[in-house]
Amino acid sequence: MHVPSAEIEKQLRRRWFFQDCGVGLAGMAATALLQGQSSYAADSSNPLAPKQPHFPGKAKRVIYMFQAGAPSHLELFDNKPELTKNDGKLPPKELLQGYRAAFIDPNSALLGPKFKYAKHGQCGMELSEVLPHTAAIADEICLIRSMQTDAVNHAPAQILMNTGSQQFGRPSFGAWSLYGLGSECEDLPGFVVLTSAKGTSGGASNYGSGFLPTLYGGTPLRSGGDAVLYLSNPKGIDAETQRSSLDAINRLNTLAMNDYGDPEIAARIHSYEMAYRLQTSAPDLMDLTKESKETLDRYGVKDPNESSFARNCLLARRLAERGVRFVQLFHEAWDQHGGLTAGVKANAMDTDKPSAALVADLKERGLLDDTLVIWGGEFGRTPMVQGGNDGRDHHNRCFSMWFAGGGFKKGYVHGQTDDFGFNVVNDPVHVHDLNATLLHLLGFDHLKLTHRFQGRDYRLTDVHGNVIKSLLA
């Protein structure tokens, strides 16, 4: 994926070839699209054609359940009996050396976890009582309790988690995955975004293409009306008229591609054709009335037409079945500066059952082994109280995430925090290390999956990151 320094010369040679030679490869590619022929298997000019990674990866696709707002690891995944014993007391002075809080006074009193914990599965994984469905798949998941990040506010931390940088303009993990692997689906985008609760603080940068071609960015599917804006034809435009208009546009684009050989023109033709095919594929995808009542109940979908995290989890499975490379679910509801007890309980009610159902469903359908399933947010929460006696502030020194399938160890807990859930004491995993490991499971050396931009080779992990081999099955 490295773009060599001779790329400009190569582009010039390619433009000469397209313009002056009679072979007409560009026209052939466009003609194949216009005739409705599949270009994925044989047409290397298609920027989304399937590609081979650096080495055989364990995973072929990703489903990323991003819990924006930062779930409290102390209420969900990281039991701290000492924190319970010291509830209401001031934290030890040595604990706070060199610490800068996001919003609260660091000397605020400690707050014990609000829920009880128990061990689950043959692995004995300790999980909160508000996660009974996740507890049922404990032997399938890999739980990291030692995640670390650099940012302490939502937007920078979300963008760092998803793009490897706190600054806007970098490609997202989903875009890098599509850039490296291409797509196996002709009728749907290779990277699909589904949102429940409210929009993310980091916005579209969390799933954007950055300086990669826009074709690699995530395509949001709406929960109501047309899945994609303007998907339906306006009044007075029938299918025949639309096809005729699209053919005319594509012929003009093909003439321009023959003249200039610009790969962005080929991408434009592909985008028009994808939009045309979406008119048929998107309604079929979004129609959950074809799912059995048993399946809807399993995910916790109360109304197939109502937006919810449960509905999005079921859509994620349907997308995976259809060959979509990367599906990202955003659920921003976890920012409990106050009302922690009720907030965490309500969020767990919304997300626990469908998250576990997705893993179990993928396993039953033979898709889990080669699907990376990711669950987690941008950082954790402080062991100190905020908002009276029932809230926690942002905390970047440690937090928890879980993973299933795709080559991760099963029934495994990685890393350890101190007695107060404040610092990592064993096996830290930085965001850059996580991204390096995820790319490894997709078959990429994170040092080599690069794109040259403004004279520099960029990568998802920037100049950081190590593969955490102890997480691998």
C-alpha cells in the first residue's frame, strides 16, 4: 500500500497509455459498468475491487460497536472492592501525583462501583450484574482492562480512537480497512455507518476518508425514510428515464477518462452506479419484517421500523452476510457526569442484549471466526465522584473494551488496573497498539499500510503502535 516516489512518473505514463493507445482499457471498464457487468472480480481499475493483504489475515470484515460518551469501566468490567471500601474517602495523595483532571477537582472523594460483580463462563470472567447477556458469551470474548489514550475530551478522544490522531483530516480505521482490502459487495457500500442515540461528538471525522479518496469513507444509512438521502426518484422520473440519464452522464465521464486517465473519474462512475444499485439493495437490507419474531426478540428489536441500537446490531449482521467489509455502530449515550446509576443501567439495557445477540448470531451462521467484533468507547471514568454523589468525570489513564472473533483469544482478560481503577499496572494497551493489532488481524503490517500525502507516508498508527501478540488466538 506504500506509494513510491516514482508515482508521478507512473501516473504520466498511465495517462499517455489511456489517451494515445487504442486498447481503451478505461472505456472497457466504463462499458462493463454501463452494461451492468460485475467489475469486482476482474477489473483492477475499480478502486474498490477486492485486494490481497500483506499476509493471510484471520479477519475479513469488522463490526465496530462504538459506545461514544465513554462507558464507566468501574460499573461494567473492572471490579474494585477496595474502591467500595473507600467510598466517600479522599484518594491517596500518591495516587494523584502528576494528574490533571478534565473537569473535576482531583481531590474529590472516591466513589465505589454502583453494581455488583460475579464470575461467568468457564473462563471465570468477572462482569457487572447489568451485563447478563454479555456474561452469557464470556467464553467468546477477549476483555482488555488496560486500555489507555491521550485525550481527555470526547471529540479529540473519539477521533484519536478512530483515526489515530486527535486532529481532523486523517482517514478512519474503516477507511484504511476498505483502502487495504477493497469490497466484496457490489450492491452496498464497503463501509457502512449506523447511528443510534445521538450523533457523535467527533462527527463525520470518526468515519471519514481523510486524505484518502472519498470512496473509502463510511456511508451513513438513515434509520427513517430513505436509507440514503435522495435515494428515491423524484416525481415524474421513472426507472427508464433515470437509467437513460445515468448512461448519458457515464458516457461523458468515460470520454473524460479516455482523455485524462484520471482514476478519480473511474471512482465517479463507480459512485453513480453504486447509487443506482442502492435503490434496490438498500430497501431490501433495511426491511426487517422478513426476520422472524424469534430473531427480533433475540436482539431486543421492539419495532422493526424504529431506530435503536438493537435494530442496528441486527442490520450489522445482515450487512456482514451481504459482504460489507466494515460496519460501524455509533451509540453516544454514556457521558454520565451525573445520574451515573440510572444512566449506566439504562444504557446497559439498550446495548447488552443486542451486542451479545450479534456475537451469538454470527457464531451460529459461521461468520464469527472471520469477523472482528469490537465493543468500547473513547476513554473511561474517574474513580472520584462528580455531580454530587452519583457521577464520574472523563478518565484517559485506563478503560475497558471487549472483542470477539477475528483471531482474538476467547475467554481471556488482558491487563490489570490498580485497586482504585485509576492507573494501569500490568500490560497496557494504547490506542495505537490496539489499531496495530486490529490491522494485523486483517492481514496488514501496520508499518506498511501507508498512503503518501503532502510528501509524507501516513498510516493509521502514525509513528507509534505495536502488535499485542498476547491478545491473539
